[in-house]
Amino acid sequence: MAASGPQPPSPSATAPAPGSLLTTGLARIWRSRGPAAWALWPLSLAYGALVAVRRWLYRLQVLRSEHPGPPVIVVGNVIAGGAGKTPVVIALVRHLQAQGWQPGVISRGYGRSTHDCRAVQHDSPAREVGDEPALIARATHAPVFVASRRITAARALLAAHPGTDILVCDDGLQHLALARDLEICVFNSDGVGNGFLLPAGPLREPWPRQVDWMLHAGQPPAGTAPRFSLQRGLAPHALRADGRQVPLTSLRRGPVHAVAAVARPEEFFAMLRAQGLQLAGAEALPDHYDFDSWRRNIDKEITLICTEKDAVKLWPRHPDALAVPLELEVDPAFFAALDARLAPLRATPLSSPSA
């Protein structure tokens, strides 16, 4: 995930925000192995050495992984920037609930102003728990806890909800202090970019590496793990702050102003246009932007529309905003494989780290 940094003033309705991942110089560099990428390559060698030493220390048990007890599924990625992990977590939790599991979710709570371990309530301010955990809690009604150390969040969640029989970690593929039973690596349509490590490329760690499953949009990246496709699209409705639904077709009658503070806001705008909406403005803001300094410099008659992730921060200030949920279509074979893998864990949970 890209660091949000200081919050800028509201940009113009049509200009992308400087912090938007797709518009940064690095994002352009990461698409190919051009001169700029090669110039940064020596730095990526140093970064790669640090990554290798850290993993080696865990394998030697100089640094130790801890397991909380119930089965742990980590949903993460190996690239910087948004890969669509949170929608996958929501889909996964809902599937587990439908199969009779009682899942809980743990997360670092990226971008929050607090530093303690805390439960995420349905009405928790996003600034205190992170926008993604707030969205997961509202979307799934599962217990969600955040802490800088995931094992701390896991222990607090299990103490508060002892009936929890499986844990899903939102992000944390590189958080080796948490032992896990299953790893799911998510890729967006960019795949691994130019294949270089940070900062010459988008990779947080070398790829391919061993994981249990890959979920990918677009062409699957290299690797030996089973691969399953996913497709992202907008729900056919928008949500009001009170939960009521508004058909997207009804929003085609007049212009709307779209705002998105996600890693790839242009994808959201493109999906809105594909649904026939007329965008009077398309305002891209840095990922995890808190909207504290954002000003609504648009006509009150123009409908304000945003992503569901942004709505948890916008609704307290602009309750008339409409949020369009993102829906995933995951290869059914993935859930079949997951159910088969989890079946024996109901009676005998694994506890060995896969770092």
C-alpha cells in the first residue's frame, strides 16, 4: 500500500491527485524495465538482501512466528499498491460464514490515527481503525480487531469472541511473525509489473514464491501454486448512508461527481462510465485519504458518488453521498478447493508456520 503522507488540499474535479498510485512517476517506471527502472535497480538489490536476511532469520527461528490456535488464512499480495485484497477478504469471510464457520478478521489497520489494539465496531470511525477494517466489519458483521502485531489482534479477538473458529488476516503476507495455515496471494491486472523489487519495481519480495493459491485479474503471473481467476465489477446499485439501495440506472438521468481515494481510482471511474453514468467530475485522491481537509466544491444538485471504502469516511461529513459497492466474481473452483482444504481443520487445526 502506498503511504498516504500529509493530506493535500482538494484537487480540481478533473485533475488526478499527486498521490494517486497510477499517476506517480514510480507507477510509470514499474510498468517496464526502462532506463529509470535500471537506474533504481542497485537499490532493489539492497532491499532484496534485507528481505532475504529477514526470512532467513525466521527460518532459523532467531525470529519466531506465533500461531494463535485456530486456523489462520492470510490474504495478501507481493506488490506495492492496491491489489484488491479487501474485497477478497469480504468474499472469503461471507463464504466461510455460509459454510458454518465463525470467522474473525485481524488487520494492522493501515492509515489509522491510533496505535493500540482495538475492536472494530460497526460504527467505529475509520480514522481510528483504518478504512479497510471498518468496511470489512460493516460488510460482514464478523468480529474485526486491529493491532500493529497481528498476533496481538488475534489474541484479543479470541478472548472477546471465544466461539471464533477461524481467522482471516487482511494483508500480512510479509508479516512473518504471524504463523499461518493458508496463504492466498492476490494480483490485479498489472501482475508483477516489470518484475523488479522495490524501488525499481513494485515487488515487496521476490516472485514467484510458494503460496497456497493465487487469485488473479487478467493474465496469471508465473508460479507453481494453483491459480484462480477473479473479475471485479460494480454492484447494480449504490448505497445510501442508511443502507437503502439506489439503482445505478436511476443515476443516468443527470451528471454525478465521483470521488475515489483508492490505489487505482481510474478503474472506478471507468466502471462508472461503463454503467452509463455521466461524470461531471472524477476526483482522484491518495489511497487511504482521510477526507478531513476535503471540500465539496461542486453544485449541491450534483450527486456525489464514491467507493464503498471511501464511504466510511465520507458519510460522517457528507451523509448524502452514494457508495457503489465492488462485487467480485471468483472462480467457483477456488471455493471448492478451499472447502476441501479446510474440512479436516475443523477437528484438527494446523499450527505450523508457512514462513
